Amino acid sequence: MGEDNKKKNISYNLRLTIIGEEKFFGPGIAKLLHLIDEYGSIRSAAMAMDMSYSKAWKILRRADKELGYPMLESKNGGDGGGKSSLTPEGRAFLNNYDNMERELAETADKLLKKYF
Amino acid sequence: MGEDNKKKNISYNLRLTIIGEEKFFGPGIAKLLHLIDEYGSIRSAAMAMDMSYSKAWKILRRADKELGYPMLESKNGGDGGGKSSLTPEGRAFLNNYDNMERELAETADKLLKKYF
């Protein structure tokens, strides 16, 4: 089977979504959390990925609800600038997602060569 | 890492898309082709998955263009009923996609247990 349909410049996209009661953790929230980790701000992170602030809140709240703990903690700065950062549990969950996605991609790289 | 965030009833969804010049082969067209194989009709297959006939044609044409061969062949029946079936190359490509997806899911099953 893998011998048929050989084609140059073929690649793949993989989209991993974690499901609890409903789908709640995929590439979108993972990217958002990485950006929050970088900027310390939900608003800046959402803006950087062209996502509305209300959408960002919605997907973060859904994840918290599914997991039963908060992904983020917020500290209010002296000048009214709130700082958001990942909780230890939130960071561990994000790492687990990233690791699962990375290992899946390693397998997919091999399978692409095998089948296409 | 895999020891944190243990949660019951957690599962995943994986979406594999094959890319040439652009994305052209994912779960949607794979399902459509399986239904065409079952019904012998593009129209019936599209209807069964609540897809418009024009959308079905569009995604089939895009795959043919990317692959450089037709996924389907059509035979006109005596009473005006056209029959569509997979070409050998189209069937081989679909099988390769299905196999890659299945083997990825086997890896994902293991990784889900490892990380969540």
C-alpha cells in the first residue's frame, strides 16, 4: 500500500483535541497559554493571535471547569496592570499536551514516509 | 509530567489532513469516499453526510488536481442513473490515509494514558 501514490512535497497537519465532558483543549488554547506565559497578559495574548478577549475568556473558563482547577492566576499590579501567569497545575497540563502532540508528530513523520 | 493532571473519562480527537499545494485530504473527504464506495453515488453520499453536492464536487476535484489522477470513475446506467466508484489509485490513496490515521490513533491511545 505504501508503495502507491508516491508524491513529492506531501506533508500533513495534525490537530489534537482533548475531550472531557466536551472538547476543551486543542491547539488554540495551547497557543493562547504559551502567549500568556510570554506576555503575562490575557488581553495581549488574545490580541497577538487575533482572538477576541471574550473568546479567550470563554475557552479558558471552559478548560478550568473541565479540569477542576484554574489554568491561570492573576496578580494586580500597583498601577492597575493585572498580571496573569500559569498555575503549576496549568503549566503541567499544557506540558502534557505539548509532549503528547510532539510525540504524535514524531510518529506521523514516520507514517507519512511509510504511506505517501 | 505524565503523573500530573490525572482525570477520569478524558479522551481525545485527532484530525489528520494531507497537504500538497494546499490541504486536500482529511476526515471529510475520506468519509465521503467511503460513502460513495457504499452507495455508488456522489449525490447519495453527500446527502448522507449533510454535505451539498457542489461542496462534494469541489473537494473531490481539489483532490484529483493535487494527486494528478482521478479518485472516481463514473459509468452511466441504462436508465440515466450514473454510477460512481473509486479508481484503483483512488482506493489505494484512501487506504493509505485510513492506515496512517489508524496507526496514529494507536499511538495516541498509548500517549493519552502516558500523559493524562
